Amino acid sequence: MFIRMIAKAFLRQWKKMAMIAFTIALGASLATAMLSVMLDVGDKVNQELKAYGANINVVPKDASVISSLYEVGDENISGAYLREDELGKIKTIFWAFNIADYAPFVTAQAVLDSGSEVAVKGTWFNHHMELPTGEELDAGVMSMRSWWEITEGEWLDEQKVEGTGYAMVGTDVAKREGIHAGDTIHLKGSKSELDVKVSGIFDSGGDEDGEIFVPLDAVQELAGLDGKVDRIEVSALTTPDNELAEKAAKDPSSLSVSQYETWYCTAYVSSICYQIEEVITDSVASPVRQVADSEGQILDKTQMLMILITILSLIGAALGICNLVTASVMERSQEIGLMKAIGAHNASITGLVLTEIFCTALIGTAVGFLAGIGFAQIIGHSVFQSAISIRPMVVPIVIVLVAIVTLLGCIPAIRMLQGLRPTEVLHGR
């Protein structure tokens, strides 16, 4: 009998039930899409921000001490170096898969044929290397300086050219010396001289426009710094800092054993810096605060926006359900009054109505969840140019949220249902 009554209710009020299912589907689809994006947005935002530079700077310990004492930039300190043969170890730390890219730098002064002195930086452009783990890696400034505008020529491709005789020249140097892509320039360093062909002219919009960039080996040869680098820029995917990360950044030894394990096994920028220091001899790794802090703030605001949209969509769904269920109860008031007149209790009638609504909600949730997955992929491809991973935990979260919203939307109608008096309803009052 119970099932027959539910079936008849669906047949008689199929339009309202369809509207209820549609309303729930809209709420469920938005909740699914926003939750899926929110749970996956951390890596996506970090990947996008990697295009704007490194978030970790690694320098020799001696250079870091001098920098702290005399408040000078690390790159302006000479005489302290890191070992080039240890660069591959960065990809062996616990959070190796979070290291998106990195590049070493060594700076020397060189004299051009015109007699003017210019800073020459040696680095990797798209350097191919074999890691201690047996893996292979392409790393360098080609991806870490993606905002550079190549005004003439093209990027220096280390994998297509042989030797160290190529360079990229900043626009300020190029204008001052009349250098163009394809020209050959002579560099005279403190230990040797080198002729390099200009692969491209770049505009960085900063101080780097007054410098010349060449392969790492070239500067090491010019300055007699074989196997040495000044600093390493690292681009890593990180988790926004919290109180634990801030405490650990000041003094890791102040953490308890459980706190240390949690911190070490979480991709905080401070824990990644600590692990880099463990594998690079006499180094100090520190976050580039403007980049690291921006990542956390942007991520927090993005996730807050997703949560707000989810809440508003569910509130809208609850209001829609409230109106539709109330209208349904009003239309069926005589039926409900008759049921009460022949002995039905409020609890049984309430159970009947809720069963009808929740069966409808189940259909709406299924449709909405599938639509939400589609919306999430649209957002992922249009904003991040990649697919959104659907986490299994989204399913129970959406089901619980829809159940709560449906129940809240039914409360006014249930209260009205329980207040109906058979005598008044059956007499049309």
C-alpha cells in the first residue's frame, strides 16, 4: 500500500516532482563541480604560478650569513659556492615529485670588444640530465622565465646546439652595444675568453635586461669556477603555511616528534627548504616570500570563493524545494485531511511525503552529480587547460549536503502538513 501510494503521487504530480528533481540536480551539479575544483585547485593554481618564477632560493651558507649581517643580496656576494655535482640530489628528497623545475646560476664579469663591462650569467636553459634515481629531467630557465619576451631570434635550446658558444642577450645590453640575433660577440673573463653566437634578444622587464645569459659551463670557464654555482632557484608545488609550518620555519627542533613527522611529510615550503638543505652541502634554502605568500593567499581566496558558490547554490536549491513541496502539500490538502480522518497519524503522513521527496532527490542527485562532473571538466579546461580529478570523497559529501538541503527545504511544508485539521480541510476551509 505504501509503495502504491508513492507511485500514485508520482503519477498525479509528476510535473512538480520533475521540478523538484531539476532543482536538486542544479544544486547537486554546482556542489559537485565546485567541490571537485576546490579539492583539485591547489595543484592547478600552483602550476599556474610556477610560470611567474621560483619560490625557493638556495645559496651557500657563507653567503647567507654575510647577507644577513650586511643586508646585501645573495647574488652580489662572491667567494661562496655550491657544488654543481649535487644538483641532481634535489630530485631525491621526500617531496621530489613536488619539485616542478630548478636552475643553477653562476655570475661573472666580462669585458666586451667595446671595452664595456657586463654581467654574464651561466645557467641551464633546457638542460637534460640523468638523476641519481635513474630518471631523466629537463630543467632550466626556459620554463622558469616563461614571461620573457623574445624580441629577436629564439630561445637558446641546449639540446639542439653543441658546446657553450651561444648566448641570450638582454635588451638593454643589445641596444647599448648594437647587438642583434645571429651576431657573434667576444667575452673576456678573468680566466679565459670566449666567442658566443647570440641566439636571441630577450626583454624581461627587470634588471636581467642588462645581463647576458650563457650556458653554465661557459661562465665557469670564463671565471675559472669549474663545478661551482652561486645559487639555485627552485620552483616547487607547496601547501599554504599554517601555524605548524610557521613554528617549524623558525626552529624545527622545537617541534614534538608527531609535529615534526606531520611537518616533514607535508609539502610546506619550509619543509621542502629543510629537505633541500639536507642534500646540498653547506646550503641555505629560503622561500621567496612574495611568491610563496601569494600562492597561499590566492589558493585560500580561490577555495573560499568555491565554498561560497557551493553554499549559495545549496541555499537556492533549499528555497526552491521549500516552495515546490509546500505547493504540493497544499494541492494534496484534502487527500491528507482524508488520511487523517480515517486514522493516519502525522508521523506516517510525514514519512510518506518525505519518502516521495527523497526518492525524487535521489534521481536529481544522480543527474546533478553527472552534470557536475561535466561542469568541473569545463572549468578545468577553460581556466587551467587540464582536466579536474574527481576525488571519491566528493560523492558522500554531495549526498550528505543534498540530504540536508532537501530536509531543510521540506521543514515548512511538514509543519503545515502537521497543522492541517481534517474537518476544516474536508469542508473546503
